[in-house]
Amino acid sequence: MTYRELLELYKAGELELEQRKRIEKDIEKQEAISDYLYEQEGIPGLEDVFAEEDRNSFVFADGRQTETGKEKAEADAQEQKARGQRGKNKDRRSTKEEDIDTEFITMINRSIRRAFRRLGLTVLALAFALILFVQFCFPTIVSCFYYNPAENIGNKDYTINKMSRDMAVYSEVFLPGKRRVSVEAESKGYGKYNITVNQTSSFTRNLTDVSGEIVRGKLRYYDNNILKTPVSNAFAYSNLVGKEENTLEENLQCTRKYFQLKENEEVNMCAAGTKEQSIESLKNLDSQKMYIGYISLDKIMSYADFKKYVDKQDLSEVWCGVQVLEPQKDKEDLEEADDSSNKDKAETREEYITDFLSGAANIGFVCVPSYNAAFNWDDKKYPALLPGCETDQMDAPDHWDSVENNLKKENYARQHFVSLLNYLSDQKQFLKMIAGDDYSPEALKEMASYVKKNGLKIYGFTTIADKDTLLKLSKQSEVYEIYTEELN
């Protein structure tokens, strides 16, 4: 490629960066040489040389010149021609310089426009990326720091969100007669979710769903009256003094003596009132409605004895209340008491339980389930967590029969209840959200350890029944009294 061709490519802006720089350097060098030569045309001494030549030349009268004259004339002619050529060169150089300047300015303007376009596109791309990040990514990132009820924990055959399983476990332990196994959750971003706790089975022919929202780990139901935990004194064993082997009536008498109450002062703190008041309340129930009956047993039973009793009854959705902590005892209090009657008891080394439920009332599990749902979980970590709900066994023809048979066994039922408590204790975000400060993970772990060591001790149970069924139960020797809530 010739140098002229390189110059043409330079003008067209098609040269590589290094070649373009080299051409620009050559142009700059050529301009410097031309300017230098132009300035040197007037060097002192050249005129003297030409004047000396003029003096040595001679012209005859007829116009003939000497040799020297001819040389002078030729030199003058050549000089004139050279001057003309230099003028032309100067004009061409000026034109060329103007062209180069114009081309350089054009090149700079083009580069500036290209740089601005590139900058504009970059800013636009960054702004667009930022908008997409804020709209789609940032809400998800914020949600990662809080409880996510919509997290999919299912498999290829079942789509199950996390809150459905968490609610199934929690409601079995803390909401007798109100068990829920399905929750719909819609993410709104930034840790906010709209939820609906569905009722999938009903004894009243009506399904009552509960809607609400979760905002960054805080749960709010739009109706707080449906999924409320029972009153703490739904069973008669709260605030009771006595011995574990006594009947409830005997322990009521122990309570009266312990607190030195008069005969006309009531000691039964159950929400149903006295046994007589409870029966009167049952008689006044509406025969067309269904109720959750909280049945206080006449005596604390082992699980084996309780299951034999309850299986003889034709009952639905039976939940049993379990003693989950070591009952409080008054031995040390008696020894330090100033009361003379208590001193007498201390001398006989008589020891009483002062709180059968030890501040942990109304905790249990469903031992006669009436419905279930498909779930999966880590069976090694939480064995028998939700009997009858295993996704891989839902289609087995005798699956439900095996569930009922398994729940008749104390060891299986104990493992089931322990797994429920352990599972909830591990769901720290959910537990904090739904139970607040009422139950800590550590407290639930302590309950699980107590039950695992001491077995299942049943002080009462709940069932969903009508007026006639509850009246029938109230007449049985195993039952002391019944408190009821109308079923929503």
C-alpha cells in the first residue's frame, strides 16, 4: 500500500489507531519542514551572491550577452520559475493545512458525538437496569430476611407452601377443634404477603376462611376471633392443688384446705364453673349447632387408658391435652411457710402439686383425626410428624386404617407429639410471628424432653359435637365437666 493510499484511508477515518497516530505525526513533521524552508528563503548573503553574478555578466549593444550574462539570465528565469512554484506549493500547503484542520475538527466532533452517544446509552442502560433491579430483584432480596409463607416445599406431584405445613403443625398443638392444613400466600414484595388460611373440612356445612397479611414477619388477621387459642382455664386442672393420683373432686377439696377457704367459697376456676353449672350450660345449648367441647377428665390418665376410653365413644376430631412440664410442688414453700396449718402439713411431709399444668395449659395433639392433607417433611428429623399426610402414601388403600392403628400405640403417639414440639421449636420465625412471646423455642424443647422422658399424661380432651353428644359425655364417670365454645 502506497503512502497516498494511507492518506486517503486516514481522511476516510478507516485507519487503525496506531496508523492514524503515525500519519498525524508525519503530517506534523512535513508542516514543520515546509515552514522552515519557507523562512530560510530570505537568508542574508544570497542577494550578495546574485549581485556579484550580475556584476560579472555583460550585455552587448545588439542584445547579445556574454556567457556569464546568459547564465545569469537562465538563473533568473529559473529563480522566477522556482518562486512561482513555491507560491503554488505554499497555496497547496495552505489548502492542505485547511483540509487537514477541517478534517481534524470533523474527526473531533465525530468523536465527541460518539462519546456522548456512548455515554447516553450507558446512562440509559444503567437507569433501566436500576429500575428493573428495584422493581423485580430488590423486593425479593428484602423478602429473604423475613418469614416467607409462600416458599414451595412440595415435590413434583404436590405444590405445598411452607406456611401450610407450619400452620398444620401449630394448629394441631395449640388450636383444638380449629385445625387448619391449607394456607394460600401471595407475595407482594418487600417481605409483604397476603394470606388466606383455608378451612378444608367443616362440621357445620360452612367453610370459614381467615384472611390477613404478613408484613416483614408480623402477622395480622382481618378477623382475630376465629383462630384464637382457647382460654387458659378451659380445663379444670389450671390453678389446682392436689396429688396426681387423686380424682379432680378430691383435688378440689385439697385446694380448699390448702388455701384455707370456707365451704361457700368457690375453688373451681374452670371456665365452665362448677360441675352443676356446666351441666346446666349444656342443657341450654342449641340442638341445631355444633360446639367444641373441652372435657375435663375426672382423673389424669395414661395415654393407653385414655385411648381405650375415647375409642369406645363415637367422636370426631379428638384432641387430647397433655401435661408437658414438671408439675410445681409445694415442699419447699411448706417448710418456709408461717401458716400453722401448713407447718402441720410440712411435719407430716405431705407434698402437693400446686399447678398441674405449670403455666403451659391447652397444649396437645389430635389422636382421632377426621381429615388430613398431603405434606412432606424430613421424617428422620421429625418422625411421625403428621400421621396420614405423607405424600408418598396418600393413595394407599389402607393408609388411613394404619394411621388410626398407629395412634392407638403410646410410643407412636408420644413420638408424634414430640416431633410436633421439636418442629415448632425449629421454626423460629414462624413461632415468633404467630405465638409472640408466649412460647419460645427453648420452652418447646423443654416440653418435648419432659414428654419423651415421662410419657403422655392426659388431663382432658376436646371434640366437635352437638348438644346431645356432649350431654351424654357429661354423664360418664370418666368426665368431670365440660366447657363449650360454639363452632364457627
